[in-house]
Amino acid sequence: MNPKPNSDTGHVSTAWLLIFAAWLLSAISTLGALFFGEVMEVPTCSLCWYQRIFMFPLAVILPLGLFPLDLKVIRYTLPLPLLGGLLAGFQLLLIEGVIPESIQPCSKGVPCSETFVEWFGFLTIPMMSIAAFSTIAVLLVAARFRGSQ
């Protein structure tokens, strides 16, 4: 007769995998931002810099909570993708013209409302940023619930 696996270990390993997935996405996003800025020389607006401020620490802090697993890393990092996603949403609204030109924060230098990269006719950098921040936030919330069971 096989012993019944410990359900607590399963929840903890699932939480670990979810946090790992969040880290992997943040690392890919960080490398992507660096690639766009440094290799492709896409100009970086002020809102993009603020989004980077919220993304880059995730690539450093999340793996620190994995070895050994410390679920408190979720509490420390969850505000970062939430705030970064709000900034990315604001920038997307600027690009779409929903927010009037008078409110735009990028009055000097690179305009925040200009699209420099567009893939497949619709996918812009702010859209990719929203997708990354949202996915990271969902993964961290899921890890929080799986780890507390």
C-alpha cells in the first residue's frame, strides 16, 4: 500500500512553482526592456522608466524568496506589479487618446503617447507591460492562496 502523499507539501510546491513562474516572467520582461532600450535603441519615455522601476526589482527579489521558500516574498513584491500595471494602463490610455494631451506627463523628451514598437498590427510595449504585470500579480496571488492552504 502506498502512503498517502502529504497535501501540505503539494500546496507548498505549487506555491513555489507559481512564484518561480512570476520570477521567470519578470526576468524575461526585464531582459526584454533592456533589449528594446540598449540593443534596438528604442527611446524610453518617462512612464516606461517608471514601469521599469516596478519590474526590475521583481527579477531580483522573487528568487530570494525561492531558496529557501519564503511566502512573505509575496507580501513584499505584490505592490510592484499592481502599481506597474496601473502605469502601463495609463500609458495605453494616453496612446489611445482616451486621456487628453494636457494631462500627459511626458512633456519633455520622448513623448509617452507615441508608439515606437507595434507587432502584429496591435501589440505595443505598454500592452506587453500590462500583460506581464497582470500575469505576475495573478501568479503571486495564486501562490499566496496555495501556500496558505
